[in-house]
Amino acid sequence: MIEKFFRTIVGILFITLSLSLQARTTILKEVGKFDYYVLALTWQPAFCESRTKHPSCRSQSPERFDAYHFVLHGLWPNVKGDRYHRYGYCDISRNILQKDKKRQWCRMPELDLSNEVKNRLTKLMPGTVSCLQRHEWYKHGSCSGLSENNYYALSNRLVEMFSRTHFNQTVAENVGKHIKRHELLTVFDKEFGKGSRDYLVLKCKKVRGTSLLTEIQIHLKKDIGSANNFRSLFPKEKPKIWGSCPSRFKIDEVGN
């Protein structure tokens, strides 16, 4: 009797899980059916610590924009509860998908970008030398409902806006130094309003025993429009996502 009961429970759980996975698979393919954006910005010196041979790292110098500013990783349409950013690849052919999975990004079709957008992107996204922009478009941008050019025009604008923030300035002023997590979160709160830290995720990676700030992720509302300040871009609902940085970490510098 007990064995039959447990078999029934296991069967119900299996059916529930299967239905849940089917629903998730369906929603992942619908263009524009997302709840908010995640703006992922990389601290390039830390990224290059463990990737010295990466094309975007071989040419890095203290004079380049990415030495003291966050740069574009991606702008990701996201759905509630999707903590691992599975929403993506909307209306993408199997051929392109296979190339993307094999990281053959430069073999994927070139994007239709204006010269202005392309030139700005080259500065704001060092990964363009390895065709990161193509990967990001086909995985994430394809679900935004925007054209390729408008998607990256928006991405460029957000990165440039953030480069002028006091938060970015604070990080730049601490290059080569250690900083406490709560201090950096307080800077974000002071600049964008009390509690705004809840929309910020700090990502760290330990390299040769030292925790480095490698990336930040900022949750933004779906309708960004022509807003010119991050204070007005946060969604109403706060995400329940935490970062990976310890209480104290280092802001890395070029070549160190």
C-alpha cells in the first residue's frame, strides 16, 4: 500500500515537472514576451586576468576606454523566475544555433548595423574582436523585438550613460585597491535612491587567490524609452537574485 502511494506521488511529480519544462520551452521562443532587461557590464581588466590570450585582452592598455569604464557584455531580455537567463534564441535557425553553441561566432551572419552604431560598439564592447556582438544578438537580442541596429543603439546608450555615473567613477578611483561590498552598494543607493542596490548584482571571480570584481548586472524595466538616468529605469518588482562577491574584493587594473 505504501509502495503504491509513493509510486503515485512520484508519477505526479514527474508529470508536473514535464509540464513545467514544456511551458518553459514554449516561452523561451516568443519574441518580446519578457518582463525586464538585465544589463550585463564587464570590468575588462579582471576579465583579462585569466584570459590573457583572448583577442580583446592582447591589445588592452591603460589608455583604452575599458581600462577605467565598465563595458558591454550584453543586454538581456529576461522573464520572471528565469535566474539563469534561459529566455533566448527567438526564431533562430538550427544552423546559426549550432554555430553559436560551438562558439563559432564569426561564422554567424554579420549584423545589419549602421557605421555609427558599429563604431561606438567597437569601443564599448571589446569583445567585438571575437564577434561577441553576434552571439549576444542571436541569443538575447533576437527576443527583444528590436531591430539589430536599434538593439545595439540602445545598448550603446546605456553603457555610455553608465560610464558617466558616480558609481563607475568610484570603481575607477579604486583601481588596484580592495573595496568592501557594502561600500560599493551604498554608493549605488546614494546615487540612484534608497533600495536601488536591490537591482544590482555584483559578480566576482577568484584569480590566484584574490577575489576580483568581474561584472555587474543591473535589472531594468522593459520600457526603457528615452530615459536618460538609471534612477528612472528600475522595474517596480525587485528581483530575488544575489551576487557572488565576498565582503571585500579587488578592483583590478590593466596588466595586474
